[in-house]
Amino acid sequence: MKTTCPYCGVGCGVCVTPQDNHRAQVTGDPQHPANAGRLCVKGTALGETLTPQGRLLTAQVNGQPVTLDAALDAAAEGLREVMDRYGPQAVAFYGSGQLLTEDYYVANKLMKGYIGAANIDTNSRLCMASAVMGYKRAFGADAVPCCYEDLEQADLVVLVGSNAAWAHPVIWQRLAQAKQQRPEMRMVVIDPRRTASCDLADLHLPLRPGSDTLLFSGLLRWLATQGGIDQTMLPHLSGVEETLAAAEPWEVAHVAAQCDLTLQQVTAFFTLFSGTDRVLTLWCMGINQSVTGSDNNQAILNAHLLSGKIGRTGCGPFSLTGQPNAMGGREVGGLANQLAAHMGFDPADCDRLQRFWRSPTIARQPGLTAVDLFQAIARGEVKAVWIMGTNPAVSMPEGNRVAQALAACPLVIVSDIMAHTDTSAFADILLPAQGWGEKNGTVTNSERRISRQRAFAAAPGDARPDWWLLAQVARRLGFDGFDWQHPAAIFREHAALSGFENGGRRAFDISALAQLSDAGWDALRPVQWPVNAEHPEGCARLFRDRRFYHPDGKARLWVPATPAVMSREAAYPLLMNTGRVRDQWHTMTRTGLVPRLMQHCDEPFVALHPADAARYGLTAGALARVQSVAGWISARVTIDRGLRCGELFVPMHWNRQFSQQSHVDMLVAARGCPFSQQPALKQTPVRIMPLPVSWQGWLWQPAVTSPAGLRYWARSPYAGVQRYVVAGEGAPEAWLAAHNDLTGCQLQVAGGSGSDYRVLAWRDGVLQRAFYAGARLPDVDHDLVAAAFQAAPPDAFRRHRLLAGQAAQGQAAGRIICSCMAVGEQAILQAVAQGCRTTQALGERLKCGTQCGSCIPELKQLLLSESVTEES
Ligand SMILES: Nc1nc2c(c(=O)[nH]1)N[C@H]1C(S)=C(S)[C@@H](COP(=O)(O)OP(=O)(O)OC[C@H]3O[C@@H](n4cnc5c(=O)[nH]c(N)nc54)[C@H](O)[C@@H]3O)O[C@H]1N2
Ligand SMILES: Nc1nc2c(c(=O)[nH]1)N[C@H]1C(S)=C(S)[C@@H](COP(=O)(O)OP(=O)(O)OC[C@H]3O[C@@H](n4cnc5c(=O)[nH]c(N)nc54)[C@H](O)[C@@H]3O)O[C@H]1N2
Ligand code: SF4
Ligand SMILES: [Mo]
């Protein structure tokens, strides 16, 4: 069965062979144009996420399981009551770029055409809103001009604000291969951090956070003064004079000073950009999640437009989408400031959409965007919210306020696949959704390619597709127009709308797919929009004819704002950056179930430069508290020389299901770009200090719980058991006795002085708990302990070994570096000591780095740390 990976916006095709026991074998689809058979480690591990563990199986109302019918009735009644009493503006939907296009279309139709408000926004506000604004301002349409084949065709690739090696690994694999085949290809990485993506970089610009528009304004001036303007492009552009005039002050030295770069670095980048014909710029959240997010996008677009590096092979400004269907959401109008099929709120568009839908009403004003939406809930203006496919209690800035808003909201409906998330904890009505492998629909990736997600497994319990849940509620509200029997029918309607009275004015047009039969939809091969009379087979690159979507047909250059240097209060002298780690997906609801994905980073961490660590009394492995004006979190310290001094990095993933208080969005303010309303999630002023604890330890148990009475804990699943790393005050024996129910257990105890305390709790010869504590985190053989929970009762000698936490022989694997082949740091270091000198030699010996390749930057780091330089 062929389907599409549900994680990132690369949109890889996968082949699935279902196996027994909720497992499936997943391989890359060699025929899918996005990946041609490649996969990253998250994609490879998809089969392991199909577990029924933790799934939401039945609907709930006020915490009680009910039939699906009863829950849908309750949802419709609740919404009706709010609409009748307070009007449509008191209702809101908050959706996700992980919904399928068909789901998204229905949600948007219900909200804007029937409930009659535009209060439907999504997590794409946190993700793509600035890119959408950039493209719309420059091209007159939210249209990504490029395609993945440009990755291989470019002579210079500029990666800005993107850690593609970890966040878009198959794009990175394609780049790595292209660079190997054509060593003359150049790559520039623009990121305040030295990331894994710098591994391929010929030039890394570790610029001051938030200074990207200055760099690109400087580039614009350079192009103008050094012969980099494409004269044939000028008739197709407006706004050139004022934009160039505004760029006038940005000569190289000034740019270098403001961006905190050297003159050489800036000049080298400008020279490469203007001197190379085929330049592809790829960007992601370092650009979008900023107070100048839309202008960051604009500044990049300005440079590509003026130099004519657009609409041609191997060229162009290519925004990478984050989620698997962020682009599909943009097509159906999944944001509060747009209508379906790339329409806006001018009266003609509103009228056109209402006629097409034959709907009783139509929203005529933009609705509330994500941050405003949760603030309106907090103020009591929005009284009912339906959250689907996203976990805002973790991922929204000002997380504490979001949680308070949800707690106070009279009606919170949540549809999710998991029973327990930080958001579902606030649900009055919980609806069980079908997940990947169970649901059926389409998604659109970064290069506008529409692919099918196909069902291959039966859905558990009462789980239903999101579109079906929405349509059922719509029908209960008495609305016509929601009686599809199959998602293909929704797709046809969506495709027909895209062509409805389009006349070439709207970029999104898939009208050639409006007549697809159910079977045709089911068999749909990946295709890039537009798919219409002009491009019946789809279209790889836009703007080849240099005609844009503004009424005058021209593209617009705009003057980007000059970002203010962020003032740092003495109380919060450090700047916190946030983002992704290689093997986790967002709030970990799926990847957090897979032990091997947990092993790359098994704890919330805060990375900082060695000089800052020394300054604040922190060492590698210590526990720290990071504090902003909004709150504090705790995390384990990692030292990272690739960070700039004064800047920290904290992953976005950890939340209350996996840790005590390490969810980073508790610290982040809700400020954002005034044009896109996208929050600035990458720059928060903070301070850091050691977290005082008197002991640390490991607690192993079969069940998932939230341990009480600790200063810190973080959980990771480990081969069928739950492993908690814990830390507390007082004595570990007192904590164990007070907060763990060990009645009826036979205890085997060692130590007890407070500095070294070990306990095994057995019941009928079966291990119930294993606890190892000390003044420092004890060194235990994790595989040994995990195995003891699965195995038959051990003999006395083995029990003794287990209590010591150490196997008689053998060595712990250490941190897992290669998740695909489960190769740990220790084995790698040993192989290096025994003479392996290259990543290739390591691969031959240990198989590490031979599957998806995303650990190769880390293998290189290990070779470097052992003072081995790759002999190539
Ligand atoms: N493994 C994994 N992959 C994912 C996801 C995941 O959760 N896990 N999520 C997917 C989603 S939804 C998204 S949106 C993408 C995100 O993909 P990316 O945007 O590539 O990932 P991030 O780690 O959020 O941030 C990218 C980089 O921006 C840099 N940055 C911070 N501030 C600035 C700045 O001022 N200027 C510049 N130039 N750079 C800056 C950060 O240091 C970071 O390295 O990843 C997708 N892929
Ligand atoms: N500090 C900081 N915060 C960030 C970011 C950052 O870089 N830094 N990045 C932001 C970005 S770019 C993004 S995209 C967001 C992501 O943040 P979220 O969207 O909140 O994170 P997810 O974990 O992907 O949430 C998806 C939810 O949907 C559920 N789910 C999975 N499949 C289905 C389905 O088929 N149907 C339904 N109904 N539910 C399903 C999952 O169990 C999970 O609860 O985070 C944002 N927040
Ligand atoms: S690169 Fe993205 S789409 Fe491809 S397998 Fe990995 S997570 Fe899935
Ligand atoms: Mo995202």
C-alpha cells in the first residue's frame, strides 16, 4: 500500500506492509517524486507508532465515556446554545496543518459559510503565516514558485533559518547527494547556531538573531551596485525605486556590524549570491517565527526578484513548509484571514464563495488569529472552541495563559487520537479521531505536490475521520451541504471551487481534478498544482512567464522594516532560541511512544555556550532552571560550542506528559509579526541558574504516571518499561517511601546513606520498581534494568547485579547516535579508538549512518571530538 508520511512538509511517499500486532513495515516509495525511496528516521519508525497504547477509543463528555452519537449531540447542542445566545462570533475552531485537506475543507466551510464567522485559525499561524504574507505581498498570491528538482539543479543553496538536516531530512539527503555529485555546488547556512545542517556548508553566517532583513537588504543594495540586477526583470516589477532607496544605507560594513558578522563573511555571501546564476534559497522557522517575520520573507523575495533568480530551473525563493499539510490548509482557507481556494474577504470573493456553497451566510470579516483567539477565550468573548489535530496547551506561546483560557472556556471540544494530552485535559467533549494509516485523504507538501494518505489499518474503538465528525455536527446543527459519503466527494467539491469563476486570477486551481471518480481519487498519483486546462498534468515551476497575480501582473518589491535590536534587561540577559530535535515530532504524542526515537535526546535540555555555562555556574549534565518574565522551566544542561555567547537553545517538544515542568512555551511571550500575527517563538529574554537538588536518580516502572514530590522528572519509554529520570530534595529514601505505593512488595535495598541508594521492589518474583539514586545521577546499565522487567525471575547473583545496576560484563551503549541501526556513542568511540577514521569506516564497522544518514553530522562531530578529521 502506498501512502504519504504524516510528519514533515517534505511529504515523502512510503510503502506500507501491515504486519500482525499493530505493526507495519515502512519503506520509502521509490516512485514518489519527493523522496525517490529515501526516508528519515521518523519515517522509518512509523510502523512502531501504530500501537494502541494511549489511544482515545471512545468519546467522552465531562470526563465520562459516552457513545459517539451522544458526544456529537452534545457538541452540536453546545455550539447551538452558544450561537443562539452570543452569536456566531462566540464560536471558534482551532485546527492543524496535520489535518487532511478534506478535513480542513469541511471545517472551513462549516465555520465560514454556515456558523458565519471567520474564527477558524490553525497552528499554521505559528508556522507558515509569515511566509503566506510574504508571498501574497510580493506575488499577489500564496504561491511557492519552486520544486524539489531545483535542489539538484541549483549552483548555490542558501539555507536560512532552517535546520533541514533535522527538520527536513530528506531534502537534506537530496542536497548532500547533489553536493557529492557536483562538488562545485555551494551552500551557505544562515543561522545564529552552528547546527547539523552546517555540515554541508561552505559558509556559515552565525548572525545576530532577528537581523535577517538587514542582511538581505544589504544584499539588495549589493545587487544594485555590483551589477546584480536582471534588467530584463525590471518591467515585471513594481516598487523597485523606493525599495532600493530604502536599502541605500545598508552598505556591507554597516550590515556586518548590525548583523554581528565579519566583513569577510558578508562579502563572501553577497559575492556568491550575485555571482551565481542558479540560486535557491530555502527557509523555515528562523525566518517566519519573528517579530519581522513577513518582512524577513519579503527581504528574501526582494533579492530573488531583482536579480531575476525566479521562475527558472535551479532558482528561486523556496519556503519549506513544516507540517505535512500546512500547504493544503492554505489552499482551503484554513487561516482566519483568508477564504477558501485562495480567496480573500473582498465583497466579490465573499459573494462568489457563498454562491458556490449555496450557504445561508458567509463570513465577511477576517476572524481571530491564534494568539488573539486564545486571548478572546480568556476574556470570555469566545465561549466555545473546537480544537482538532493540535495541542495548543503545549505549542502556543504564553502556555500558562492558554491553559487558563481553556480552563475558563464554557465549551471546549477536542478531537484527537490520544486520550491524554496537555490540551485534552481541558476538554468538555472529547472526540476520538482516526490517525495516520486509518484515515483517507490528501495532503500537499512544500513543492505544491498533492499526495494521497491512504488507510491500511482498521481504526480502533469509535475513532472516526475528522471530516466525518465535523459533518455530523454540521448536520445536527441543521445545515445542508455536509452529506458527503466519501472523502473523494469532498475533494471534488474543493477542486471545483478552485476553478469556480477563477479566470486565471487565483493561483490555486486544480479544476482538472474536479471530475475524478472515487477510484480515480483513490489512485491519484502525486501531482503539483495548478492542475487545470493549461497544466493538465500539473506544473513544476511557477512564474516562468514572469506574470504575477497582482492586478498589474507585476511582482512587488517592498521595503522591509528595520528590526530594532532587542533590548536586554539586566534581569533577563540571555536570549532563548527554541526549535526541533532530530527524532521527535512536536508535542511527542506519537514519536514519544517509540523507545528508539527517544534515545537520541531522552530529556528536556538547555544548550548553552561554554562561556555562559562557566559564568552561571553550570556544567554539562547539571540541572538548570530557565526563567523568563512569564515563568520558569527546568532542563538538563548541554554545552554547545555552536551557540553564540549569550544565547540558549531549548527544544520545543517536552510537555506535561513527559516531564514535570519543561514545556518551553510557558516562557515565550505572545508578541509577533504585526502583518502575519505569527508569534516570535525564537527569541525570548531569559536568565539561567542551577536548579538546586540534593539527589538525582532513575526510577523504572511499567506504568505511565506523573511522579509527585520531586524537583524534576522526565519520562522516556524504554523497551516496554517507563524510565523516569528524577531529582529531589531531602533524602531519596524518604521520597520513595512517601510518594510510591510499594505495599505488598518485597524490597531489596542497597546503600541508604543518602548518597547511594538502590531499591528493587518485587511482587511474586516480578519486578515492580527499580530505583537508583545518588548525589549525582548514578551510572546504570539501562538495557540490563529494562530487560529485568520482561524476563523470568532472576537468580540471586543476577539480582545482585541488577541492584548494582551494572551487568557483569559489557558496556552501556551510551547516548544513541544512529537511531536507525541503534548504535550508541560508546560503540562509536570505541571504533574510533580502534582506528575507524571516517564516517564511511564507522558505517562499515557498525552500520551507523548507513540508512537515513541524518546522524552523519553527529558522527563527524564525534570523530572531531576524538581529534580525527575525516580522511576523504
Ligand atoms: N524532527 C522534526 N522535524 C520537523 C518537525 C519536528 O517537530 N521534528 N516539525 C516540522 C515543522 S511543523 C516545522 S515548522 C519545521 C521547522 O523546521 P526548522 O525551521 O528548520 O526547525 P527549527 O528547529 O524550528 O528552527 C530552525 C532554525 O532557525 C534558527 N533561528 C533562530 N532564530 C533565527 C534568526 O533570527 N535568524 C535565522 N536565520 N535563523 C534563526 C534556529 O537556530 C534553528 O536552527 O520542521 C518540521 N520538521
Ligand atoms: N517555542 C516554540 N513553540 C512552537 C514552535 C517552535 O519552534 N518553538 N513551533 C510551532 C510550530 S511551527 C508548530 S507547527 C506547532 C506544532 O504544535 P502542535 O500542532 O500543537 O503539535 P502536535 O504534537 O503536532 O499536535 C498534534 C495533535 O494532534 C493529534 N493528532 C495526530 N493525528 C491526528 C488526526 O489525524 N486527527 C486529530 N484530530 N488529531 C490528531 C496528536 O495526538 C496531537 O495531540 O508548534 C509551534 N510551537
Ligand atoms: S523527511 Fe519528513 S516526510 Fe520524509 S520521512 Fe522524514 S519526516 Fe517523513
Ligand atoms: Mo510548523
